[in-house]
Amino acid sequence: MEIIILLVFSASIGSFLNVVIYRLPLDKSIVFPASHCPRCENELKPWHNIPLISYLVLRGRCAYCHTKIPVRYFLVEALTPLLMLFLYWHFGLSLEFFKNALLVLLLIPVVFIDIDHRLILDKMTIPGTILGLAFSIFMAPKQFYQPVLSMLAGGGLLAIVAYAGLLIYKQESMGGGDIKLGAMIGSFTNVESILFALFAAFFLAALFAVAGMITGKIERRSLVPFGPFIALGTLVSLGYKNQIVHLYLTWIGWQ
């Protein structure tokens, strides 16, 4: 029953995150007006807003003008409960779960906004960093300096990479939004976890870039949003950091 409640509640949150993803980059209120079709502007009825089910029943189209609804709406409503289940599997219903759930719920709109608009908004990362510091310090008040150091490590490493890219390529290779995102994630974690997450992000981004260039879908100088890879690296760090580090140390003979 606990898992069912978690999944249903998470899908509802995913529905709200879709509002955030659509409205925040356009500088619109995420509260008013009520949900409506952006094409015909008809206000949606409650039964048009049932997470996942409404999209399937309406066959991915507006109930009024039949305009196609982007599949992203369904994807976010499905992805949110799956990620909450992933965290529940690793942390149970604990304070650590709620802290990491808050981080992931911040990352979901950040990722999709970055994909759609090539932007990582201060409206997400700055409040997110404050929440991360507050939650981390609340959980371990005697180690209040840890999330601060982790925040500096996350933002600092990406700032160094951005500066190095500017020197080498003579153009911006990483935006300030990525740096602030690294700091935000660091505020929720610790130095070891944020560094692992970022190295995982660089590794995954490199694999994606190489695969894209081999298939001809990405040009050598193409700019690819890095936010999704930072988020993916964070999930890898949250769920599998210890196992991966153990396997690596065993492989090189240190354990």
C-alpha cells in the first residue's frame, strides 16, 4: 500500500512538474491561470488532468481542439513515480529518501527545460541550493560545513572546466547555469558524491557525443545540453556509487 500511495502521489507531482516545465521559461505563473490548452486556451476539466490515464484516454490530443499534446507530458508523469520508486528502493521511507526526492523533483524540470530551451534557470537552481543546504544542515547540524563544501566542490569543478573550455576552444563550452546546477546538487549531497556524479556526467556525455558523431547526428562543434547528463550522473551516484567504486578498486587491485 505504501508503494501504491507513493506512485499515485508522485504521478500527480509529475503532472505539476509539466506545468513548471512549460510555464517557467516563459516567465508565467505556475499557479494561475488553471491548466488549459495553449492552442485553444480552453480550461481543462479535472478528468482531463488525471496523470497518465487522461493522456492515454485522449490519445495524446486536446479534448477540445484535438491539437497533439507533446509526449513529454506523458513521459514526465511516468518518469516521476519511477524515479521515486528508484529512491524508495535504495533508501526506504527515510529522511534520506525525502532529501533525495526533493533533489530529483528539482532535477526533472531542470532537465526538460534545458532540453527544450538550452537554459538552466536561476529560478530553479538558487532556491534549490537554499533548500538543499537547509535540508542537509537539518539532518546533520554538527556537520553544517559539509554541504557547503560540497556545494563549492560541485560549482567549482564545473567553473574550472568551463574556464578551461573557454581557453582551449575560444568559445563558451559550458554555461553558468550548469555551474549553478552543480552547486545545487552539491548542497544536497557530499563532496565524494558530487564529484562522482560530475565525473559520471562527463563520461556519459562523452559516450553520447562519440556515438552521435559516429552516426552523424552530432557535429564536432555542436553544443549539447549538459544538464541532462549532470542529472543522470547524480542518479548513478545516488544509487550505485559505492558499488561502482568497489568494482573499480577491485579491478585495479586496490581491494
